[in-house]
Amino acid sequence: MPLTVHQFACLSDNYGFLIRDEATGRTACIDTPDAAAVLRELDDLGWELDFILNTHWHPDHAGGNADIKAITGCTIMGPAEVTRIAPLDHEVGGGDTVQLGETTFQVIESGGHTLGHIAYFDPADRVAFVGDTLFALGCGRLFEGTPEQMWDSLQRLAALPDDTRVYCAHEYTASNARFALSVDDGAALKARADEIFAARERGEWTVPTTIALEKATNPFLRAPVLAAKVGAAGQPDAQAFAAVRAAKDNFRG
Ligand code: ZN
Ligand code: FE
């Protein structure tokens, strides 16, 4: 596979991702949750960093930009909102492409968690980095955007190929599963939740996930099907989504 993804855990529940286009050795870091951790992983791998690709401005995603750039001299790409807290060299947005050696990433507008949030999709390798938009069995909180905006963003991600490997930025899956079971009693979800609880008991990661798995079991993508369970029967899809999101925000599992 021409793109190598190196995943590592950092901060309390973040994942960091270092990626390398094997044809050219070009290397990028998806977000910068923890500069020291990113620099240590680069050292261990013997990789030199060319780019930072940011998904959104939150400190656990862009907070390491300045320190990592100072040491590696890398170029930082991301949405304009990153400049609220961190340096940015090139603004990119939905519909743009980003080139990492011979690997092309499509930039997908995915606002809702923050207004300018973006995701990066590599169609050749079927790999997507989705930041805090889509999680395994979950989705990001709506800190800045509307339910309509987030629903549209999630639909763009759900439209990616079923076998796309989805790299989410946090390990929230076990608590997401507890909420999901409160609104969905489907067999697919029950089976997946059992696997997730067992995997977490063993200390294993549940990221990456896939688009197919999320479409089958994620209660936010399944909001139209679950509408009655959250008091939104007969309402438009975005309203059903809003009701699931509100139920999660109030869930004490
Ligand atoms: Zn965030
Ligand atoms: Fe985050």
C-alpha cells in the first residue's frame, strides 16, 4: 500500500497519526495534539516531517503546530480557523486537494463540531482522517455549527466507499457504545458493542473504523431510523439527528 499510517495514543484519549507516501518518502502529521509525542514518534520511525494537515482549530488538534514547525521546518496546511491559536502556512477547504508525494487527498468540508472543520480522504488507499466529526459509534459535539451543518457533513463522510478506513481523533468508543445501546436495540449494534467492550478490556484500540461499520451501527448516521426512539418521529433527517445528538449530550451512562 503506497500510504503508511502510523497511529499512536497521546494526551488522555487522543490519537496522533503520522503518514508517509512510500513512493516518495513524503511525510505528514494529521493534527498536532501533543508536540513532544509527535516529535518522539518521528524520531523512533526515522521520518522527517514535511507537512502538518490540520482538521480544526481546537488545542488538542493544532496546539502543537508552532513547536513542531520550529523543530522540523514543516509546512502547515489546514482551515483558516487554525490561525485562532496556531500558525498556518496554506489555507485549504472543501473541494481542494492536498498532495503528499504521489498520494492525493481530497479535502472534505465537515463543519459542525467547529465551523471550519475539514476531513482528508485518500481515495486510492481508501483512508480518511476525520478529526472530531465522525467517531466510532459517535460524532463530535456541536460547539459551533448547527445540526443541519453537521448532518450534511456526516452525509458527505457516509458517502465515502464502504471499505474506507476511518481514522477518528479520539478513543471514545466504549462510552459511545453505552449511549448507542440506549437508543438502538439492533443486533448489529449489540454484537459490535460486545466486541468493543472486550477490546477495551484488553487495552486494544477501536480506531480505525470503517464507513460500512458506521453506517450499520452508528446512532448518529442511523438517526432517521431511530427517530421514534428519540421523540423525533416523522421529522426531517437533520431534526432526527439533532434529537439523537441532544440525547447523547444529556446521557449519563
Ligand atoms: Zn475538537
Ligand atoms: Fe479533539
